[in-house]
Amino acid sequence: MASTGRFSIGVLSVSRPSETSQPRLAPGCRWGTHGEQQVVLFPEGMIRVQGTGQNILELCDGQRTVQEIVTTLSERYDAADPAKVKEDVSCFLEALQRKRIVDY
Amino acid sequence: MIPNPLALIAEITHRCPLHCVYCSNPLQLAATKAELSTAEWIRAFQEASRLGILHLHLTGGEPAARADLKDLIAGGHQAGLYTNLITSGIGITEARLARLVEAGLDHIQLSFQDSRDEPAKWIAGANGHAYKIALAQKIRQFQIAFTVNLVVHRQNLDHIEEMIEFVEQLQPERVEIAHAQYYGWALKNRDTLLPTPQQLENCLRAVEEAQIRLAGKVRIDCVVPDYYARYPKACMGGWGRRLMLIDPSGQALPCHAAGVIPGMQFDNIREHPLEWIWRESAAFQRFRGEQWMPEPCRSCDRRTEDFGGCRCQALLLTGDASLTDPVCSLSPNHHLIETARSAAESDVEQVSWSYRTNMG
């Protein structure tokens, strides 16, 4: 568009997901591919997801709770500290909720 | 190396039931009989997908003025594109919306002119406000992304807070508060649309407050009017770099307004593959990269961020598309913007618009 000079201002903390939150992709946000890469498509663009981010998002099916996601990931990465995993998952989901890519 | 485009803006028709005074369509609109057929559009979407494009933005005019909108959405979706419908909502009933969603629509972007009925009618030159509200209330039944687009300018910015509360009630995930951009019909009406500095300041404060209040519920994006910015916008993310626009008759343009630039030849997707147009056509190469840049852009650190601003705006305001966009505070022609801003501060008693017309 002729108007691509967008910016966002003023960001304060948003509520973190709780242990019982059931995160899912927000309406109109979905998986896609770009070349070989897995991406999440949303109205303004796409994010390339890989590594931990991809592992988290793939578990966000609107059924599993945050606690279940943390348990699954902690088990998958044998040595992972569940408290640390929970912190990473919460942070990641909160950032995506703010962009309106994830709901919980 | 030329990067692949990421998005295709498909202006599927210039027909529109509204006559908004800030319409960014060209003053010379494409006639209905020149419009691409359903099959031609779908072929273009397939080529776009093969070229690496991810997003398809269906716009116009009013895209719902095309009876085959559902087929176009299905064509885009089946080609693997993320489909976005940019609409006034006029002509979309609940039943039709259900069919568009069924066809694969991912996102609807619904425009509002105002929070109030009378001013909305005054700006659009037509009735449509109540219809838009009714449609907005239906959209949430569907699993698609919903953005409300609110165009702001001098005539409505005095009640920006009310307008934000109004759009919030419609429960979109996103609100885009877009200052009118001065191309096409908006440039004709610039003296009555350009906000005052006080209005702009108040608007930014109101937006910031709303962003804090609605964080996590509604994402609010605000497009700062480039007339008040220090540096130009990265128009289209750089000429021939991210985006491609196809007009109703099949001409491929690097920017909405590029048709105003004298001497430009636009190739038509009826005659050339999309990939050839992107990589080889003269129009897409004209301002690609940095070779064309004059000073002060050529030696400026910001040239890789804003790409010298908008070529069409440079043409419209200075008569030369290859100059630095005059909205840049470093442009030797920046006085043109300062003059326009001063005019915005003087009182206009009588507003007389040029309403956007329609072609046959």
C-alpha cells in the first residue's frame, strides 16, 4: 500500500497466560510454508518459526493447557528445568498475544 | 539479486458505491469493460504463489462490486495464498460473507469513515454507515481475522477518542488508524484534510492511551502522516522490492499511484508472465535499488530504510519522480510540505469537496 509507514507505540505488560490457559492461534492466523520454511501467516505478514518457538506453537491447539505444554516440552528436553520452560513459554505466548497472533 | 515479492495487491475493480474524498485510486479510473476476467485473475494468483508471494490483498474500488469475488478468493486460497479482503462492506450480506469464508477468506479489513452517521455520509458521499455496523456485528461469528480501518483527517480528528471507542465495540483483533495519504482524490482535497499539529498530537496521545488500555485485546496500528514526519515512509517497502500491484485492467504497478509518473510503461499480465514483469520489466526496474537516487538520498544512511520515500509523491509535489520525497526534512523541496502544513493551520470556513467519481 501507499501507506507502509506503520508503527506501534506504548506497550505495557499484558496479562500472562495462566497454567490453565489453552492457547491457540488467533482467528485468521495459520500455518503456511515459504519455500522450505514453516511460517505462521497473519494479516500483516508472517513470522518464521523454528526451534523452540515452533515446538511451542505446534502444541497450541486450543486443547492443551499451558501446564501440559510445559510438561510436554520439559519431558522432551530431558534436562530442561520446568520453571525455566514455563517462563519461556509464557513470555513467548504473551508477545504473540500482543500481536494478536495467539489467543488464550 | 532481486528478492521475491511477498504480497500482491489486486485492485480487482475500480467500481465503488462510495465516493470518499480521500480515495487513493487514480483520478483516471479503469473502466468496467477493461477489467480482467475471473480466469485471468486466478492465473495471476497462481503465478504469484509460484513467485513466492504469501499474501493476497483484494481491494479496489470496492472488491464486492465484482460478482465473482467468491471465486477469486477460492482461486487465491487454492493457490496457497493468505487472502485478505479490503472492503467498505457495501454489498456483503451475511450469507455472502459465509460463502467468502467457505471459499478460504483469512482476513477481512472493514473501513469506517467516522463513528457518527452524518459525517460518515458526508465523507463517503453516500449512505453506508449503518450497513457497515450491521456487517461488523456478523463478522465475529466467523473464524477469520477482523481489522477495522479508520481513516482520519482534519474533519474528524477532533473526536478521535469517540471514534476509538466506537471501533473497539466492534470487537476486531486489529484497528488501523490511517491518516489520509495525499494521492489521487485526497491530494485534490488536501487543504481540507490535512490535520493541524494540535490534532495530530492529540491523536497520538489518544492512540497511545488506547494501546495501553486494550493491550492483548485489540492491536492498534497508527500510520503517522508523512507530512508531519521527519523522514519519509518506506513506500511499498521499496520500489519493486516487496510488493506488486495489479490494477483492474491487468497492468502491474510497483505502487498504487505510479500511473501518474510520465513516461512509465506498465506491462500487462495478459501479455507477460508475472515473474518476467517482476524481474525484467522497465517499470519495476526504474527505481529499484539505489542507482537512481539523487542527493541527499545517495549518501544518506537512511537510504536502506526509507528508499528515498515515495516516487509518486515526489512527482506529484515537485514534478520529478526521481527526486527525494519532499516530506523528508533533508529534501531541498521540503518547503512544499511546510507550506501545506501552514495552510492546515489557517481556518477554513467553507469546506467544498471533490467527491470521487465512477467510470462506466
